[in-house]
Amino acid sequence: MSKYVVGVDVGGTTVKLGMFTVDGEVISKWEIPTRTEDDGSHILPDIADSIKREIVAHNFNAEDFAGVGIGVPGPVDDKGVVHKAVNLGWQNEFSIVETMKKLLPGMTVRGGNDANVAALGEMWKGGGQGCENLVAVTLGTGVGGGIIVGGRLLNGSTGAGGEIGHIHIEDNETEACGCGNYGCLEEYASATGIVRLARRELEASSDPSSLRDGEVSAKTVFDAVKAGDTLAIRVAEAFGEYLGKGLAIIAGVVNPEVFVIGGGVSKAGEILFDYIRPAFERTVFHGSRDTRFALATLGNDAGIYGAAKLILGNAD
Amino acid sequence: MSKYVVGVDVGGTTVKLGMFTVDGEVISKWEIPTRTEDDGSHILPDIADSIKREIVAHNFNAEDFAGVGIGVPGPVDDKGVVHKAVNLGWQNEFSIVETMKKLLPGMTVRGGNDANVAALGEMWKGGGQGCENLVAVTLGTGVGGGIIVGGRLLNGSTGAGGEIGHIHIEDNETEACGCGNYGCLEEYASATGIVRLARRELEASSDPSSLRDGEVSAKTVFDAVKAGDTLAIRVAEAFGEYLGKGLAIIAGVVNPEVFVIGGGVSKAGEILFDYIRPAFERTVFHGSRDTRFALATLGNDAGIYGAAKLILGNAD
């Protein structure tokens, strides 16, 4: 009977690892550096060695483990094939599952995209507990998404499922998104996007605002909103208009029970929902109107929880 | 060993039924009227009686059947609960699976939304054969959708998954959609939507067009497009701009391998794709740029095929 599971979240500079009981109790959490040199060829061996050492350190046996789940920053399909992960130096398609199995003989291994895996973590132990249909939205430097349907990750045909930051939401945009397109949701709803909206508002208006005095960031914008700054409130309204419309579209497509909102921008708290809801409710299909909004609760640990959950299977 | 399966597609006026081998060979197809009187309470007993008679007529036994799948025009969740089906007179939530099981003792029964079930049919034996990730788009009086992820139907938390006709695609719309919102995809990409776009173009322009002479319908518009009518071509471009953007958004969310386009409008043929692709390629996330377009091939039989496939399980 397997008692433990390991979740691995591979980032561009650090690999986070977590050892859990199959019930999701944390036994240990640790980190190792991500060695991206030599086309990232050291990353998976480093992870395997680190897991083996941790197992020994706890006097556990490999047989006690249900397996190792691993999330990576790039598209991963249902079969565990990584199509590319430029931040890790991985330029070619390969099976992360087969590679890790050779490094950890006898272990079950599963892989997924990091944003999708984080969604699974929030479903298991975070803001979406108890839901089998949810969309996790990460509002950070970019906008990421992870979609869970019937307790299973929606990876898509080439691992690009849940790329909600790049849905087209504005026809009249003159600045390109990082992806090369124009008018992506990420250009308005990410931390960077909020700064852009604020800069535009500061230029277009001569209204007084605390944002004129210091740093303009997602945090200072929402701090100003909470202090009643009318210019900042207009920025929040523009942000909420775009994000509310975007989430309404996503709700029409996948009909989730809840949107779990995480990432740096979500530190502003539930006030975000006050700005998202008007456009959401105005444009959403009535069958999805009751979709809830919740804050993510696992923070940076969502990835290791979700990676562990990859091994444990569907919602239960 | 089960040899046969029955697929049922319940429409507002007619119930279509099909008896298939488990490999999808048609044994018989037939129809019965949909009796919507008395809150639609006769519909399921009528279907059960008709299936029993067909089994007897073929000298089959109930034990030869893997089960009965049934698609209905309303939201159906993963557990087979119909939330409402106004066209059938069903006002209250009930389990179509439990009800049908009582009417067909010993039979396995599964239920789904008709548009979703039709998508499963196109995956099994139609335009999406061999694909485990596809979106079926029905361009008829309205715009319907059915999404298959990893070989499984995406029903959503309340059975409203795949309601792609009602994603918000235009901010500047003054006419309400049938759903009550403004600017839904259905207002531009359905047969009715194409007629609206044509009427607007005919009013706004004084260009000569064959559309000025007779009936304006999706068919006459695309017939005129094929004859080189420049006004009709502008209508097709407007249609393609909306639908291309809409499908690009959907591709960004679910990353299908193929869009299978059906419904009356699809009778225009592959020329539709020429008008959809420019906006699709301009706005889609690069990870989903290779999504293919295909025509649905099962026509009105998609529902009975898909309902039968509900019983046979996932993509195989």
C-alpha cells in the first residue's frame, strides 16, 4: 500500500519539491537550483538524485511511494510529452515521463504543464477544494490558466490547453503582447497589464492621484483603489471590464463551478471580484451565471501539491 | 458479450433512434413523434416502448445490448441530471438516467446534451474521427457547440459546457441575442446571424447584389459569394471575422486538434474556412495555430451516433 507521493514544480531558477502523504499532509518541502546549462540536461537527473536522497533521509523505501508528479513551464500533452520549455533550455520534444522513469526505476511518473498542475493543487487542497470543474487563473507578470474538467486536467491536443492569457479580447490595441498578437487578455489583466492601463489613464487625465507620486504597480493601484483614489478606481474598472468579459467567455466554454484567482495581483484580495463581476455578469451565458470566484490559497506551493495530485488521480 | 447499442436523439418535434453494433454499424434507424403535452411526461415512456418493440422485431434480447444513450435539448450534467429542457416541456430537474433505467430494467443508460452528444458522434464516425480533442460547432438557427477533451464530453458543472454560441464577441451591439445578452457569437455566425449581417450590409451600401432580388438566407449569401458578388463577399468576411475570432478564443482555452463544423450553414462547404481562417490565424495563440477545420459528415444522424457512443465510453 503506497503511503507517500512526491510533487515537483520545475521553475526557471529553482525546482520546488514536496513529499506528501497520499492524503496531502506535507512531510517535507525543499528546493534545489535549476541548472539550465547544457540544454537543461542536468535538471531531471538533479531532481531524481534529490528525491532519492530525501527518501533515504526519512528512512523510507521506494516501494512506499505511489509515484512522482512533475510540473514544467511549457506545454505537456496527455501522454507526458514536453513540446518545448525554453526557460529550462529544453528545445526538443521528449517524454518527461519516460525519462524520469529511467532515472527513478520502479516509480510511477506523471507530468504536466506548471499552470495546469497548479490548478490541480488548488482543486485538491486550495481555493477550489471539493470542485471537479474549475478554472485557475494566475494573475502575475502574465496571465496563466489551468482548467479542470470532471476532475481531470484539460491539457489539450498539444499541451496548450488553458492558455487563457492569450485569448483575444480587444480589437483596438496597438501594442503587441509578448506572444506577438494584439489585444490578448494578458495585456490588461496581468500585473504588467494593470501598470499599462494605469499609465494610459495617468496620461489621458489630469486628475490628481496618489499614483502620480511614486511607483505604479498592481499593488499601488489596488492600494489606491482601497483609499478611494478615483483615477485608480477607473484603472480597476478597466481591468475588471477586460477580465470579467474574458472569464465570462471561458465560463461559456467550460462551465466551471468556480474561478480560483491567484498570482501576485490576487494579493489585493476579494476587492478584485467587485471589479470583475459587473462585466462578467453582463456578458456571461445564463447557464454559467452562478460560477463562483475564490482566491487561491496555496500560493507558490500550488505546483508541488498539484504535481503530487497528478499521481493520485482524479478528484476524490 | 454485448453486441448492440441504441442511440436516441430527442428533438422538439421528433425523436430519432438508431440501433448500432458496438462497432458503429447501423442496424436500423427510425423516428417517433415527440409528445410534449402533459409536461413532456410521455416522451421517455414512448422511447422505452419503441426500443423494446425494435428489439423484439429483430429477435434480439435485452442482454445483447450494451445500453441506451440519450441526447436531449437542454443542459445535462456528468451524473445524467437534466436541469431543464423547455422545448420538451420539462421544467424541473430530474435524472434522465434513473428514469430511463426504470423504464428499461437491466439496461445501462447514459444521457447528455444534444449538441455535446452530436460532437461525440462526429468524433466516433464523422468529421473528427481519430481525434480525442475536438470542438464540434453547429451553425444552424443558433450556434451550438460540443467539446470533447481527452475523448470525454465536457459537460461542465451544470451541463452548460460548450455553449459557444453565447460567448461575448462584440461590445457594440444594439440588438439582443435570444439569450438576453448583447453581442453573442450566435448573433453573427448562425444562419439567422448571417441574414442580419446581410440586411445591414444591404442597407448600408447601394452596391448591386443578387441578394437585393430575392430571399436573403445563409444559402443565398454563400451562393452569391461563390458567384463573385462583392456585397455578399463582404457579408462572408464579416461572418468569418466574428467566427474566426470566436474559434481562436475557444482554441486558446481548450486547444482542440480539430473544429468540426456542421449545421445548415456548413452546407456552403469548405469555402467557409476561407472566411474563418484570416481572423482565426491573426488572433489565435501560437500553441493552437495548427488546429484544423473539418466539415461534419453525419448530418442529422450525429445525435444518434453520439448517444450510442455515450454507452461505449471514451475515444478508442
